[in-house]
Amino acid sequence: MFDRPLKVLFVSSEVVPFAKVGGLADVAGSLPKALAVGTDEQGNDARVVMPYYKDIEGPEYIIDFPVPLAGRLRTCILRESKIEAQYKGESRMVPVYFIANYHYFYRDGIYAFPDDAERFAFFCYAVLEMLPRLGWQPDVIHCNDWQTAPIPLLLKTQYAGKPFYQKIATVFTIHNLQYQGHFPEETLRLFGLGEEYFHPERLEFYGKFNFMKAGLLYADVINTVSRTYAQEIQTPALGERLDGVLRMRSRDLYGIVNGINYHEFNPATDPRIHRNYSVNNIEDKKDNKFALQKEMGLPFKDVPVLGLVSRLVAQKGLDLIAEIADELMHLDIQLVVLGTGDPHYHKVFEKLKNRYPQKVGLYLGFNPVLAQRIYAGADIFLMPSRFEPCGLGQLIAMRYGTIPVVRSTGGLSDTVTEFNPATLSGNGFVFTGYSGRELYAALARALKLYRDNPEMWRRLVKNAMSLDFSWARSAVEYLQLYREAIAKNTVALRTA
């Protein structure tokens, strides 16, 4: 059963290049391509489905069909596009289906609407209803975050008696447990469920219906985006009040570190950076630093440049940077910041820029080209996160030979290890306690090595650039996870 290629439907509320709010979109746009390429000539039949938002252009009409929701039929218009996966110089096309409904999705923006429960309930039903109409039966439906979490619930309840769906296994991935989808009790009616489901052992969550909890309880297998985060969310400190549910399902909970697209993030070929370079000509990286200084209006100096590319929110540990900022500015360094988010942190960095205009470069907003230039031009990359399910910034930074200074949490723990000058092992600098002093100490270690021992710093850069955090590596682990889900679903069918 497991020797053949698998048919996998990847369900996500956002997918690069069509719509993006956070890192979920990057995963949804990359992992299916790695699955389609596979580890052999055949690959897997990986497909993607997402909502058809207002700003998306190009997908072609396939069919339309009715979708049952709360006792009424709503219309779904199904569209299709493709994303391209590269394999040994050849292209493989991954189908992307779009669930279109003018009332639910033709709006400015993606999330945070008063009727989000109804919008994404419709999406979940439409995903299941489209499958027999396509004549395609996946082995696994891979659901991602709260917007898709009711799909395993529906398969175990509303669709349980329909033969077409019985052999479909489900995987539910938690990208960030903080965002769960809490809605009023009457949300039950959207899924045709009785009051018996509004109970703490089922879908009730402190007086609310919890979308995320539906995925945690009913998926065949659960995973999150790093091994350490999979352990952390089973504790009260980081479990977001769902740690009890996660401990209950601990045998079905796995951690797989995210990857990055090694075709897109490649300093040897990236057209967005000033000068291309590789692990074999690291010295050319410095030209990107000088170009970045010019672009950000900073003095042309060969000093350590610290980079920060981040959502500007509390999760990212920005208060630690603010705590030590003045002390840091007395060192012979420069700081370049790119991001957007909480207005409080906008003001923090604007004040810092105003106080130290010759040392701080600031861009408040979304600018993917500038982001690449920071990854390539900085010497050190800051990620002092309070918590971090996986993190992509440190993976991209290391790909570009920019050394991460991180707090040991979640995916940062799984991907960054302290550099050891004695053994020449490690790929960054790590601190544990959530304090500005510990962040400063880690930065001091990095800056001392940079200034005092250029050859050893060069070795550290090579260590970072030589690591493999490609999606090809992660895809192998996901294929094993899918097979585990299929096995669990098969056992459940036999014992039902």
C-alpha cells in the first residue's frame, strides 16, 4: 500500500503566489511542489485548494456545484490554475483549485470579517464536495491551521457514511497555535451538529466553538512545524489552553521543520540582490552590504550590519531589542529593520532611527525585494522570539551566509546551534532566557568573533551556507507522516 506514489490534497487559506498574509502561504506554495517532484522519476499527485479572493487573477473556470451549509445550498464556482515545480531541468505542474463564491470571498482582505466562521465553513464543505465532481479521490487531505480544521470533523461525521470519503486520511498541521478561530456556540449549526458536540471533551472551548480544536480532535495525525514546538505546545506555558487536548493526542502529534525554496532563495542566482555569491566565493557577499548601506541611507563603512526582517509584533521578542537598543548603538555597528505590524513597535523603531540616523536603517512595510537584500547584505540576523513555531527568517539568513542570533525556542532550537570555536561546529549564536541581557551577551559573542577572528567567522558562514533546509528534505518526512495517517485511518475503519 505504501510503495506507490500518493495522492495528496493540500488545503490552505493562503498560497504563494496567489495570496499571502504569513508563513503559511510560503509552505502551501512550496511543499506541494516538493511532493510532486518526489524522490524518484514519478513523484506524487499533489494538488492544492484555496479560496478565490478578490485580488487573484488568471484561474480558469472548471465547474460550479451546490454546497450544503446550515440547511441551505450555496453555489461554489470552481476554478483552476497551476504552480510550477522544477525537477532535473524539467517542469512539473501542480494543480491549484480555487473555491469561488462572490458573497464569501470577493472582498478586500482575507481574514478578520464578522462572518469568518461561515466563510470558512463553506470553504471546508466545498473542498469535500468538489472531489467526486473532479473524479479524484486523494489518499490524504492535508489541512492547515484553523480555517481548514473542520474538514477532519466533517469526514468523521457528516461524510462518514459515504463510501467515496471513507478511505481518505487526514493530516492537520498547526502553524501557529495562537490563532484558533473562536466563534459563538451557534456555529454548530453550520456543520449540522447537535448540542452534544458543544462540550469540553468535544468542540466547546471556554464558551466558544473552536475551529482549531476540531482539527486536533478528529484528524488522523497532527503535526506542527518543528519538533521542539510540538513539545512546547503540550505545556501550559505555550499550549494556548489546548495543551490538555494535545497531551491527550500526543501519540499522534509529530514535529517536522519547515523548509525553504532553494530555487528562489539562492544567493548564487538571486536576481534581487546586488551581487551573486556562493559558499565558494563568500568574499563577494560584502558587496551586498555596501549596496544595502547605500539603499538604506547609512554611511559606507565595513562594520557589522545587524538585520531584522519580521512581523513587528510581541511574539518576535522586539521588546528585548528595545531594552538594549541604546547600549547597542554605542557599539560600532549598524542596524537595518524591515517589517510592519503593531503600531507600538513602529514607534519604537522610528524613535530609534531618529536618535541614531547614522546607525539605523528602517523600512516600515512589506518589501520582498528589500528583504532579500537584507538577508544577503547583513552579517548578523536577529530573531529573539518569545516563541517561534518554526521560523523561516533564520533558514533564509543561513542560506545567504548571514549568521542568526536567536532565542532557543520552537523551530529556532531545532535549526540553530551555538558556534563552538574549539570544534568549529555550529551555525549561529543562541540564548535561552527571555531577557535583553541574554540577547546582548549572545550578540557580544557574535561581534567578538566577527572582529577578532575573520577566518573563524568565514568558517561559521560556510557552516551555515552548507546546511540543507530545502523542502526536499522536509517532503520525505511528510510522506512518512501521510503513510502514518493512512495506516491509522485504515485501522479506524476496521474497528468501526
